[in-house]
Amino acid sequence: MTRLFVSPRARGDIERIFDFLFSRSPEDATARIEFLLEALSGLCERPQAGRPATVGLRELVITAGTGGYLALYRHDPVLDIVHVLALRSQREGQYKRDPFWY
């Protein structure tokens, strides 16, 4: 089965998303993050599930209630590993860093 690696940048994005959710609805923040992480772990079974993004990268759309999230990732078929590079809310205009820096 494909392995999942969440980059330090993506971990920072998860923390940023949690902080935002916690400031709005502390009782739901943990469940939303668990849902997000469960969706990412689904890439282990279907690494090509996301839509093509920038050259060599894919983007997983994670629908959550009235909103959702986007996960930018790369699949290395030789090593059979998915590298999650960045996450953002669908309402954010762009990732916090240019994807070419990943």
C-alpha cells in the first residue's frame, strides 16, 4: 500500500486551519481536522484520486459541509509514497506558498 508523508509545510497548514476552526467553533474543530486527516489517508489506497494541478502535482478536493479543503500533493510511483505538500480552505484564494517551491 502507498505510504503517506505530510510535509512540515502541510502540518503547519493543518495547525493554521485548526486554529481558525477553533476560534469559530471549538466544539467542532477536532472533528473537522480528523475528517481532513482521514481524507488524506484515503490517498494511500487511491493516490491518483485528486485532479491534475500544476506540473507533476495533484489536488485533492475534500468536501466538508458547506465548504471544504484542497490538498496539494505529489505521488512518487517508484517509491510508492504520496507527499502532501500544502492544504488550504476552498475559500482561500491560493496556497500560502507558490507550489513550485515544494
